Amino acid sequence: MALTDRLSQLPQVAPTKQRLVADLPANVQLNGIAQILAGQNSNNPSLNTFVKQAAAQGMQPEQIRQAFIAEQKKSTNPLVILG
């Protein structure tokens, strides 16, 4: 029996209601970056640190957003929003 046949016989599980932070619309990400740069921290200390360190290196908000997305694609534990 082929693997696809065996997989089709497994019970279906409802998908989890998760969204990756990196998948949020660009305007939402940029707004969050702007808020962190203005001194308002998010709920995730590592995100705050990432944004502040990138800004300290001279990166602009769009550059920070792109760097964050690239980093999240490589991450084994990407940031998730539970919905």
C-alpha cells in the first residue's frame, strides 16, 4: 500500500488556529515595529530585542521587517499568534 493511501486512512485532525507573526500583513508588522521603536514593548522580549538591536545597527523599519521575516523562516520555533 502506498504512503499516500495509508495517510488518507488516518483520522483527520482539525487544523490549529495559529498564524505566524511573519505572515501578518506588512502594515501590521510595520506598526508593531514602530510601536516597539517608540518605547512600547510587545509581549515577546525576544521580538523587542530583535527590533531594538536592528534599529541600533541603523536598519529602517522596512529593513527590520524583512530581516525578521528571513530570520523567522530559518527559525525552528517561529513566533505564533494564537487565534
